[in-house]
Amino acid sequence: MYILFEGIDTCGKSTQIERIAQKFENVVVTKEPGGTPFGIKAREILLQDSLTSKRAELLLFLADRAEHYSQVIKPNQDKLILSDRGFLSGIGYALANGEFDFEHLVELNRFALEEHFPDLIVLFITNMETLKERLGEKELDGIELRGLEYLISVQNYMKESLEKLELPHLLIDATDSIESIEQTITQHIVGCIS
């Protein structure tokens, strides 16, 4: 089962992936970008926010996604795959950058994923107050430096895209307690695999 954990920075995805991974056997934990040797290099470029072309940024994400699918997702389909980010973030960030058509982005991602979207998407939804508080506690990368309004718009595009795609998903209130979120996600996964 391929599960995508999505949401903007500091919403709690990584914390939950660590906790959920301990509750199941035969688990593969990965991330986009950064889940492959190519992805590590792509991540460095993307977090520096050094690309001036938003098309180049999109294509770098898509190249990483195709490599990640080929090297990590496809060979491990018999396991529980927990991925920190994936195609939904790609679509959300691209739409927030304002130059792209939703249907075109979906087709590009279908191509990168060899027509295999995740079995479940867990989308964390936060608010401006929590985002501001959590970002204030860390050093910001190039994408986070684009601003709070930008990040909230990315979140909104992710949620809208998920609704349009009608893929199996679970919406999580990122302001809830870590324990409560963990319990909700665990129960949902157990329900899906049993």
C-alpha cells in the first residue's frame, strides 16, 4: 500500500511518518524529493530556490518523481510505503506559482508515476497562526522564504486538487495533538489493509 503524507512545511507529516512506521511491519519510509541519490541532489537545488524558471522547477520535481517511482515505489509495492510528500505537493506548488493548468499538471504526474497514483493520501491542514508559530522556530529554506500567504495558497491548491481528483484520502487537522493525529491515521490505515 502506497501512502502519501502531504501538507505544507511544519504541519507534522514527518513526525507522524516516524510514529506510524513503528506500528506496522514491512514498512518503507521515503520522501520526495530526496528519496533517491538523484533526489538528494534535486532537493538541494530546489531548497536553495535558485531556479529562476518555474517550468525548470516543475520539471526537476517531475524528474525526481519519475526516478523515485522507478527506484522506490514500484519495487516495494508489496510493502507499506510511507512517503513524505509526492505529486500532490508538486501540483499545489506549481498552481501557487501561477503559470500552470491543473489538467496538464495531472497528466505530467500520471506520466512520471507510470499511471500509478497513491492508494491513500493523508493531507494535513494547518492555519496561519500555527504556521507562523512553527516557522518562527526554525531556519527557513528558500521555498519557505516565499512567505506565509504563499504556503497557505499551496495548501489550498493541494486540498482543491485532491477533491477534483477524487482519490482515497484522509484530511487531518494539523493543529490537533500528535497522539490524536497518530491514532486517527493508524485506524484509517488498519481499516484500509484489513
